[in-house]
Amino acid sequence: MSIVIIGGHERMTAQYNSICKEYGHNAKIFTKENGKISKKFGNPDLMILFTNTVSHKMVYSALQISKKNNIPVERVHSSSVCSLKNVFEALK
């Protein structure tokens, strides 16, 4: 399953990536909006939004992309490792 993570902390990108690999998922992680993310987005199976650490503009553009491409969205307030694991446990 391919996953896009929007938000989170830059210093935790490697941890987010390793957790995704633990659960057998490929991940693209965007902690900041560098240019248009729609071109880098691809066609993921799931989008995870860490709502506490992302700008309103980035949430808005990510939600537009997900609506246009029918991508399910999981909104998580905290950007901790535990909350990411909880999302994957809920998907099982």
C-alpha cells in the first residue's frame, strides 16, 4: 500500500518512513510545502494528515488533491510515532 504523509516534524521523517516499512507500506512524506506537491504526490492508497503540524494552506491543497483523485484521508491531530502506529493498527 502506498501512503502519503502530510505534516509532521522534519526530524522524524526517517522514523515515519521506518514505521511505514514495518507495516509493509511505501511512504512519501511532505513536512513542508516545497513547490507544488500535486506533481510529486502520485496516486497513493491513503493520505495521512498530521493536523497539528501543518499549515491551513497545505491542508487545503492536500484535501483538494484527495477529493479530485478519490484518495481516503486519515486525520490525526498528533504527529507522534504512536499515533502513526495507531492509524496502521486501525487499518488491519
